[in-house]
Amino acid sequence: MQLRDTALRVYEFMRDKALRNGEGLFLHNIDLPHIYIDTVYYSSTLLAKIGPFLGVDWEDEAVKQVVLHLDRLQDGNKPFFIHCEENHGGKRSEGSWARGNGWVMMTLAEILPLLDKKSARYKNLLVIFQQLSSEIAQLQTKSGLWRTILDDRSSYEEVSASAMFLFAFAKAERMGLVYLKGQTDLIKKATSALANTVDETGRVMGASEGTWPGTVEYYKSLSTGEWWWGTGAFLLAMTELSSE
């Protein structure tokens, strides 16, 4: 595979052809032409990876997508974010979906170290990251994981989001982006809890199944098991921890 050619095709697609709404906000895809929180990671983080590799401008678009998505998908007055909003209809999913907030945490942890620390965009995103980190840290359960609806104590603990949060906290600590009281203990606790989700055959278990936008009760009803988004987030977290 010609990596530079492939990276350039992806970059040019996002720049010129990606589906957007009137604000310039990326819509998830042709089949799901709505505003999904997942898209933040799929677009902004990818731009931050391939932009420097290609030597092209990436910061404006990447930061723009973060800001636009977070503005549209905030969960009311809460510091967290919902899963989806229909682009034209305005119908919104319910609840502070943990995996969606995991996408946000990972995106900010990936992008911030690449921005000029003196720039306004860095300072603005850092404030968002620090505030979100502080709120999420307070919702870690006794086991060390986080719930699929972050602030709903009746919802189950979910592995993919927990791994995403661990990755973000570990990277933030290593890069000096944020320091919270008890942060080191939080990381150790989450690491131990996630290690316990690996079964005797090496499978990472406990990730919620493929998820459509829905009600709080819908998210709470989903089954868990081995899913690639859980395994992938687990591997990212463990790789980040080994980088320290």
C-alpha cells in the first residue's frame, strides 16, 4: 500500500467531498447523514495524524469539527455529550452516553499535544478537556470502570468507554495536559479493572454491542461482549500506559 497516496486521498476527501451541513459540520456518512459524536474522533484525530505526515494544514478543520460537534451535542446543562442529533429534524438521543464521551476525551488527548501551546485554540480546547476530565473522574465506580450512561447509577459498567477514558487520562498525565487530585490512583484503578475484563482466551469482554441513537433505557438494555471497539480501545490504553 502506498501510504502517502492513501493518506492524501483521505485528506482530500475530507477537505473537498465529505458530507457536511450548512455550518460545515461533518455528517457521519451517506447512510447516516446526521451529527454523531463518534465523528469527532474519526475526523479530527485522523486529520491530526495525517496532516503533519503530509505537511498540509489540518488544525483549522480538526479544531473546527471538535468545536462544532461539542456545541451541538452537549447534553443540556451537563458537561457531557449525547450520541446523535438528526441534522434536519433536530431529534436528539437521550443521556450522556459514555462511549461518545470517550471519543471526545480521546480526540482531545490526541490533538492537544500537537497544537501550539500559545495559541487560542490550544487554550480553549485545554479548558474543555480539563473540565470534562474532572467531571468524568468523579464518576469512576468503585470497581474502576465507568457506566454506559455516565451519571445513571442504574446503568451497567461498560468496558469500551472505560478503556477510552483510561487512554485519555494516561496520555494527559504523560503529556502534562491535566492533573487531577487522585489521578494516578484513578489510572491504576482503571488499569486493574480493565485487566480483569480479559477472559481466559485473551478476549476483552464487557463492551456494549453496536449502538444506535436512542433513549436512556435503550442504552441500558444493550448486551455486552467482545467487540472490536472495546478491544481497540483496550489496546490503545495499554499501549499508552507502556509508553510512560
